Amino acid sequence: MNPGGYAAVVGTFDGVHRGHRYLLDDLHRRAVKAGLSTCVYTFTDHPLATLRPEKAPKLLSTVTEKLSMLDACTIDRIEIKPFSDVVAMTARQYIELLATNGVKLLLIGHDNRFGSDGLVTLQQFRQAATDTGVTVEQAAELTTLDGRDINSSRIRRLLTSGQITEANELLGYEYGITGTVVKGKQLGRTIGFPTANVDTGNNTRKLIVPNGVYACRAIIGKSIVPAMVNIGHRPTVDTPDAPISIEAHLIDYDHDLYDRTLTLQIVDRLRDERPFPTLAALKSQLHHDRLTTLSRLE
């Protein structure tokens, strides 16, 4: 524990998007001014996964991704636990817990909520913090050019409707999907477009963009390679009820990928997935997709 104490924020921080980083920058400025270190209290899951599991959204970031992005924000201390551990706490009880962990200043976002008693206003949070030794302050709201705020729910809606560039603008980075390359049916290599079949494993809570073809940057080790990616049922070569697959053709990359970790940074959506009457027609379209991918990645 830092003897000088901490300036802290509490939240889910799903996706660690531009709005989150604006809040964290504000936290850092206030911490420096007060002579405090910075701390983030976050959760391994979305609160709705505990409160109303049937309403829980898919996540923009896995726990590993979230911690990595928070660490890149130069936070001095990150505390993460299941939301179920604190779900019954009132705001007062949670602030008392923060105080015992050295928190001197609590910064809340403009729409920040925590505590089972459903506090809403800055004044209510300040009242809850009375005699705890914790000062509560509120950050300013960050909005986009259209005057709307930046939040994880809005980004999820954009991604699930295929509006990739708009979502990436709010994220502040290109949305990514990470998995392990496993053996597939190896049909792509027969038409000159070998693909890496990406298995996301047990990350079933991670949001996968809609079926379609995407221009991506593939990160493999220290290499960044242009890639055209098909997400879907592969209707030309598979049955309609086939499971959804993620297949990436890494352009001008000829190395063994099996069992390696591959991250796909999604730059733009090219088209819907659709069946083709022949493999020759599919191959012709793939040549077009390749050129479009390269142009989108310029």
C-alpha cells in the first residue's frame, strides 16, 4: 500500500475505450496534484452477469485484454475481482472498503454508478463518504462530435451492426479478436487462398462481429500482416448449419501458423458472407477482396 494514499476509480472498464482513457487521464492529473498514486478497481465480469444473467452483454475485452490495456495507461495499482464479491455492498460500505485500502480520493464518471443502494448524484456519493476520509469528485463528460457520449453499450451496438470504423473511432483502437490457429478443412489452399482457422477457445463472453468478410491486421508474434477474414458458415463449401468459423487469409505470408496465437485487428467490413455457384466464382471474389483489403489498410 502506498503510504501517501491513492486516487481511485471504480468501474467495469469493458473495452478500455476513449471515454475510459479520458477518465483515467483525469484521474492521473488529480492524483499528481494531490500527491497520490492511482488505482483502478474493476471486475472480472459485467455486473449484469451477476444481477441479470439473461441480460448480460457480450464483452469488448477479455480479462487479459482489459488488464493489459489498463496497465498501458500507467496505472499504479489495479484491483480486480468478481462483481459477485461486492454486489451486496452499499455505496457507503464500498467507500469504507476503499478507505481501508488507502484511497483518499474517489473520482466518479458522469454516469458512474456503484453500490446496491443505487446512488446517482455526486451529492449522494459525497454524503455516503462522510467521515470515511475519502473525497469524492466527478469527472467531466467526454462526448463525440455528434454530442453523444462514448460508452461500451454504444460501441457494442456499432460492432454488432457491422459499423466497424465508427466503433473503432470510439474505442480509439481497432477492435481485436484473439485465438489459437487450429487445423481446419484446408480447402482454401486448393484455390490459392490458404486460411488460418482461429479458435477463440473458451472466451464465449467475447463479442464476435457479425458474419461477413473483413479487412484486418493480423498480429503473429512480432509481425503485423494484412489479412482478409471470413466470419461465418462458409456457405459455398459447407452446410448451412455448420458452426461459425473465423478464417483468416494472411496476405503474402507463408509460414506455419498451427498452434500459434493470432490476433485479428478488424479495420473494416468488406461485405456480407454469401454463397457462390462455383469455386471459380468464389476464387474470383477472393481476388477482389484481397485488393480491397490492401487498399483499406493503406
